[in-house]
Amino acid sequence: MSITNRNGTITLTSFAELAEVLDPATLPDYAATSSTEVPTQLTSSQATADSDLATLIAQLASLSGGVETMAREDARAREQATIELARYEALLAERGDAERALAEARRVRAAAEHLAAEAFSDEARTRAAHDVSAARSLELQCIELLAERTRATEEVASRPHLARILAERQRLADHQREAARLADAERADSVTTGVTAVHQALSRDDVDEAHELLQPLAREFPDNVDVRRMVDVVRWRLRNRMVAPAEAALRDISHPPYRDDPEATLTRLADVRTGGLPEDLARRVFGLWSNACFRAVQQRGWQEPRREAPVTSRGTVWARPEKDGPYRVVSSLDEPKWRVGDRVPEHIATRAPVLRDGPTRRRDSVNREA
């Protein structure tokens, strides 16, 4: 139930009482307003948007046309510059020919002047004087031609498009020269650093490390003087490291107490590593060792010496300490499979050929007797 206050205001106690207070006829028609005014506003906004889009498309079309026009003009300019470049290079070649022709004309004139002054016969001097005049005329023509070609070359080179191409070419050439200079400097640093490292390894007597460091240097800089020198040094050091022990052993066995002691001789030679030795040196060590083994077997009184040599200049000698007894290793040269004193199975021992006194031993005996 609605209540009317003293000041004329109405207090409602429920929504149902609102219909009693308000007259629907006095309310505005919002439905009619939304059906007429809102579409009008939307149509105006859409028209403005369409106008802006058309303007944007027109601007893009104009800009695209301008870009295409500039591209065509640039292509024509580039084509013209290419033509001018060909003309410029032809003029350069002609100027070079003119310079060589001028040099030849001057040489001929000088020779003719010398002949005119120094010729023995009058006829030769007369003809030489005529040649001097002709050579001077040709020299002047060459000078004029050279001046004309130089002027034409400079005139073509001053044209804007060609000047730009020539400047770009010069920048490229400068860049290539700088890159080459940096590459050469880097290569020089690599060589210096590598050679220094090889020197340091050699100073520590570490030939293997020096050889390992030198391999990439030798592949990359095969013609470098310092690298080639180090290759020779390392090769000599490696060879000397392998050869020196063998040569020292050969020197030792040629003097007492080894010379007349086969046991000491074979023991001394058995310490030599023949792998990697030059073939002639390895064969000499092997032959002397074989002869020492034969003499030692005889001296011991052993029986049936045999020598197994699976590869050149390496092998093992065995024999029977007692008749019909098992074979025992007498000595082994660079053959780690066998050790002195090892028992050799019969089927393996008898496959090896019989060891006989070698020619080296016989020559040594003859030399001592002499």
C-alpha cells in the first residue's frame, strides 16, 4: 500500500504499486526511437568509413605507380651506365694501346738517332736520318692519339652513373685488398704461432708433440720456408731417435767386449727396435743378431737352432738345450710375443727354418783374420 507523505512525496512498499502511480501513456516510446534514429547513425558512420578506405586505396595506388615508375627509370639508368662502362673500358684499352705505341715509337726514334750518328756508311746514316724524321712524326701522332683517348676516358668517367659504378668498383677492390691483407696477416700469425710451438716442443725433446703440431702446418702452408725447415728438422730428429740406438748398438758390438762374446752381442742387439728403421740398417741389425744367436747356440752346446721371422728384420731364435728336449727361446728381436727362456711347442718350433751361419758372420771372421 502506497503512502503519501506530508511534503507530497509518495512512498511505495512494493513494485506492484508502481502501476497505480504511473500512467503508461505518459512514458516515451523507446522502441520507436531505436527503430528510426539508430540505423540513421550507423549508416552515416559506414559512409565515412567507406570514404576513408577509398582514399587509402587511391593513395596506395598512386604510391605503387610512383615506385614502379622509379624502378623503370632506375633500370634505364643502370642500362645506360652499363653501356657507358663498356665504352669506358674500351677507351681504357685504346689508351693502353696508345701508350705502348708511343713507347715503341720513342724506342724506334732513339735507335734511328743512334744509327744516324754512329753508322759506318753514308747510306746507312742517310736512311737512319730519314727514319728519325718518320719516327718523330709517328711519335707526335701517338702523343695526340693518347691525349685524345685520355680526354675521352676522363669525360666518360665523369658521368654521374658511371662515376658511381667506378666508385663502387673501387670500394669493392679496396675491400678485397683489405680482406686479402687481413688473411695474409692471419696466415702469418698462424705460421709464427705454430712454428714457435714446434720449437718449444723440440726444446723439451718432445719430438712426437713437435711432429703432431707440424702436420697441420705442413698441410696448410706447404711452401712456407719456415715450415719446410721445421719439417726437415723434425724428420731428422725422428729418424735420429730411431736410428741412433741401432747405430750405437752396431758400434758397440764391433769392439770388445761384445766382438768376441756372442751372448753379450745378442743381448745388446735384442734391445734394438727395428720397426721404423731404414731397411738397409734394419737388415744389418737382423743379420748380425742372427749370427750372434747361431754362435751363442754353438757356444752353449744347444741343438737344432731355428729362426722364425714373421716380418722383415724381426724374429725369434730357439733351440733344444738337450737332444730331443723341448725348444727354448734363445733370443728375440723386436718380437714381444716371445721371451728368452720360453718353451716353444714342438709343432710351432719345427715349422721355423733351421738357422745357419750367415754371410755377415763369415765376412767378419775373414776381416779379423786378415
